[in-house]
Amino acid sequence: MSQTPAQGTTLGYFRWAFIVTVLGLVLGGVLGWQSTGTIGGMLTVFFVCAVLAVLEISLSFDNAIVNANKLKDMTPVWQQRFLTWGILIAVFGMRIVFPLLIVVIAAGIGPIDAVILAAARPEEYARIMHEAHLPIAAFGGTFLMMVGLTFFFNHEKDVHWIAFIESRVARFASIKGVEIAFVLLLIMVFSQFLPEADASTFVHAAVYGLLTFLLVEVLGGVLDASQKAMSEAAKGGLGAFIYLEVLDASFSFDGVIGAFALTQNLFIIAIGLGIGAMYVRSMTIMLVEKGTLAQYRYLEHGAFYAILILSVIMYVQTLVHIPEVITGLGGAGLIGLSLWSSIRYNRQERRHAQELHQAV
């Protein structure tokens, strides 16, 4: 992996994110001027881009922690590929191609027509996106729920943040497929509260989300095992890369759909969320190179709790609207609490070590 500012200041990790922020906000201002021809319109678009970037960061901070956990076990070559190819897929794939693909499928039109629709009739484009929210929430929520539960249903897990919950959950991990059974049960419960047509769509999309998680897990294991057979240095390669990209996509669902509450312009959404994605990547690099996850033992737990909360919120959003600010603040709050618990633990350990040293 190329030497980024691991030896420098923390701000150095965000150099490219700052550059993209400036370029993105300037481009947003230009779009605002071209579409409205007024200073007020330009400043409005400028502001919306900034808010979307903050929304993306707040919703995806836990994503950065999970990415870092997986990334630290990858080889330098695949780390670099994830941080270069991955950002292209994250920004252009999920923030531009994905919303277009939804409209292409939902409206039964071609990709070029979808782009024209987004530019000429943003209200209609936004309506189609909102109508596709149910299957997207079911698919993404199920995938993220499996990611979170797999972390806690692990009989080898011996570090617990909320011990009275996690220790009991870990004991059930020896039961094969227990997390799958739990998710399937939750799918059936939520489907009971939806109209019949929506319930069918919800169940199908959720099952596809579950199958996608299992497929990615199996495919990742097969690819990494085959690469390891060819070369020990290749472990943590293509399979881990695919897993992280699918995980990134799942985290992006909520942000992309929620962005339409602020603006119906696809290009403004792409700029704002793209800026946020750059900060998430920068945080990922910093967490890996500074070893932050090892320094703060409960930080990873907070991230996976945030993932579980997000997955449940995505399910609940199929029934009622939940403001994106609640989603973002909820995840950030859990991560903040886990960070505080980690700092307190470290202080207690240092105090204990000093007392032992003095006793000797």
C-alpha cells in the first residue's frame, strides 16, 4: 500500500478528500448557477451538496470501521486496489449508475433515456426512485443485518462490550444457521404489517439480500482459498475485495434514497454523496494505518451495533418514514459511546498496571 500520511498528521489522511470537496462544491455552484441563473440558487445548491456530504459521512462512519477491520488483513496490493478501484465503484457505481439502473428497471426505459429523465424531469425521476424504496430497503437491510449478526454470533468472540448481551449471543453461535433463522423470522414478522402486494415484494427482496450475503461469503472464501493455494501472499485478495464492495453498496442504499428528500437532481446527489464517500475512504485508511481498532477495543463493537440499528431502521422505513438525521445520529452516537468505553477501559488498564508496578 502506498505510503500515505501514516507518519504525518491526521489531517494528512484527508488531503484528497479536501481536494474533492473543493472541486465538488465548485461544480455544485456551477450547476446551481446554470439551472437558476441567480446567486441565491447557486448558494442553495452549494449548501445542499455540503449537507449531502455530511449525511453520507454520518450514515457511513460505521462502514469505515468495518472496512478497516477487513482491510487490515488484506495484502498491500489488494488494499491499494480497494482504495483506488473501490472509490471509483463507490462514487460512480453507487452514486450515479445505481440510481440510473433503478429507474431503467422500474420505468422500463433505456440508460440514455434515464439520464435525460433525470436532467429534464427530475420530479418524475425522484418519484420512480421513491417507489423503488421498498425492495431496496428490504434487500439492503437484510444484507446489513447478516453482516452485523455474523459479528456477534461468533463462538470465538471473547471481547464483549455489552457483556450480558454479547456473551449470551456468542453461546448460541455453535447452533448452525441461527443468525439466518433469526433474519428469516424477522422478515416474516415485518411482512405481516405490509399490504399483500408490498409484503410479497418485501419478502422476495429480503430473501435476495440474504442469498446475496451467503453467495458473497461463499464466493469470497472460494476465491481467497484458490488464491492462497497459488500463492500465500495472495490471501485476503479478490474475495475480500468483492465482500467490501457489496458491503459498501448496502451502506449506500439508505443514503442514495434519503438524498432525494433534499434534492431531486441526480447530479447534485452524485456530487454531495461522492464528497462524503471520499471522507469515508480517508477514514478507512487512517483506521488501518494508525491501528485505531487495536487501540480502542470496543470501537468495532459500536460499528456493528450501528449496522444492526441501521438494518432495523431500513426495515421499519418500509412501514413509516424515519428522518435520515435520526439514522445518522443514532449510528454516530453508538460509535461515540463505544469509543468512550474504550478510552475508559484503557485508562483503567493503565491504572491497574501502575498499581501492580508500585506493588512490586
